[in-house]
Amino acid sequence: MAHRYGVFSVAASAVVVSALAGGLLGRSALATDTRQQDYRTFTEALSAVELVDQSPIGRTPRSNPVTYIQAFDQIRTIFASTPSAKVHGFKPGHFSFNVPGGRCEACEGDGVVRVEMQFLADLFLPCDVCKGTRFRKDVLDVRYHGKNINDVLGMTVAEAIRFFDADPMGRRVAEKLRVLNDVGLGYIRLGQPAPSLSGGEAQRVKLAAHLAMPARGQHTLFIFDEPTTGLHFDDIAKLLRCFQALIEAGNSVVIIEHNLDVVKCADYVIDLGPEAGEGGGMVVATGTPEQIVAAPGSYTGRYLREVLKLGEDAGGGRVAGGTKAQKGNGGHGRNGGPGGSGGARTNGASKANGGSRGTRGLRDTGGS
């Protein structure tokens, strides 16, 4: 896990995103001569490199979470299979706002009309024809368990899971949507326009899309840049469990992070610093969280010592939100918490310097 903490510095992001990700994507040699063989062994085992950042998942109102994780295709198929849709001869394409057929052509499925302003920012007003529903009236008349396609797109992820899970035909959709809930996005709406999502929300939608993909036995290196930005403690716990799921699927994870609840779960930490600007950009310490704590001159170690000490004072197990950590199969978890694996040690952790995968993975899938 690549890590920065304390004074602000862009060094970690620059090193990991530009050097590591760029080098791996180009399969260029990044290591010194003494580590060339280890580097080649690691890169040759990789099937892909995925940089999961906070860039938007789309730039138009027609892009949304449910299309990004490819659950909308199944929803459209369900609506096309209803008796009312068959009477009208509607196919799955009629329930898409991306292609002509069932969408409102006045706004081309956007639900809004753009009004260009010469000296001010453009205005987006609800379409006068569809009133923001995006579809033709006869398409909206088709209902599945009392809801039309616009009603479904207006549901939150949590609401939609309950709605589709109640019917055998919709359970595949519920399974697809469950990954969004697992990454802490149960509150967003299925049809929420991509431009309205925050950077952190967009990043977690991307994570959900990867988790929803069927296992193919490939070894992918996932690189996350500050994934905990703006997250509640409970959401951080969910995020850690998702990282663990990636590792258990045979992948590797590198994280650029300053949140100590994440850092203390790492198998391997690279501490960059010690200061910002001209006083930073150097490797201060490397190793396990305990080794970072023991490193002289590490600001990270100074604050990490207190976090690890709190866990030890709670009776040997790590604590999460006032609850004693649960024991996992691999010993005491660092962070545990209800529902966490409490210290699962699995293959798949990746050293940020391009070395071979570790043998323990994330030390915990809980969080605080």
C-alpha cells in the first residue's frame, strides 16, 4: 500500500499514478538492476492494470450508475417481457433513453433541455414534452409490479434491491445492484446523472463494476487514489471489505491513502515525506505498520502508534467503533468490527515498489 500522511504532498500520487501505473501499463522497467528479475516476474503475472480514480464515469445526463455496472440491460429485458410491452410490440431497446425508439425525442432521452447563455453558465431545464421522465407516454404506461421504467430509475439502490429481490425474475438485477450497496452507495438513485456524482462516488461506482464482474482467474493490479475521501467511518469499513474481496479473487491492491484506519490494515506501507514541497518526495520508511511505527523521523509512525496502541489497550484485539474486534481464521484482526473477517490473511497484497505479491493480503476487512 502506498501511503502518505501528515503534511500535504502530491508525491505519493505522482509516484504511484505516473511512475508505477504508467510503467506497468507500458511494461517498462522501473526497478534498479538488483530488482529487475523480481519486477519482471511480477509484471509477467499481471493480466491487467486498473487505475480506479475519481474521474467522472460519464459526462452526459444519460450516463448513470445502473448503466455503468451493466444492470440496466436486465431491467430493460424485464420490462420488455411484461404482457403490456408484448401487446405494444416493445423490445428492450424501447426502454433505453440512449437510442431512438421509446425515448423522448424532444430531449433525446436527457430529460432536460439545454439553454445556451452567452455570458453565463448554460441552463438545463426540464423537458416540456416528457416532463423530465425521458420516455414516451406509451412506454411509461408499461408497468412491472406497479412501477414504470421512470419510477425504477428514480429508486435508490437500497429501494431497488428490495423491489427486485421480491420477484424471481428480478433477483439477477438485485444481485447486480447489491455491489453498489456493498461499497456504501445504497443512497444514490439508479438513474442519477453521472455529472451529479461526486469524485468519491464515481470512484466507488467503478469499484462496484469491477466487483460485479465474473471471476476469470486473471491477476489484475488495482490502484486506488485516496478512496476514503469524504467517507464516514462505517463506509470505510465497507470499502475495506471490498478491497479484501478483490484480493481473495486473486488480484493485487495498491492504495494511495492517508486515513489511518486503512493504513493500519496494510500488509506493506511506503511512507513518503517527510515534509511538503521541496522538503518531501523521499521514502521515509517502508514495511509493516509496526515497522513504520518504529521508524525514526516518520510522522506517519508517530500517529499510527496511537491508533495501534488503542487496539492493544482494548484487550488484545483491534477495536472498531467501540466494539471489540472479532477473531478471524488468521489470528487477531487489526480493525475487525461487526461483519469483518477480523484479520483474514490471504494471497494478493501488492508492494507499491513493484515487487511480488505478499502472502497475507489486507490484514482486515473491518474498519472503524
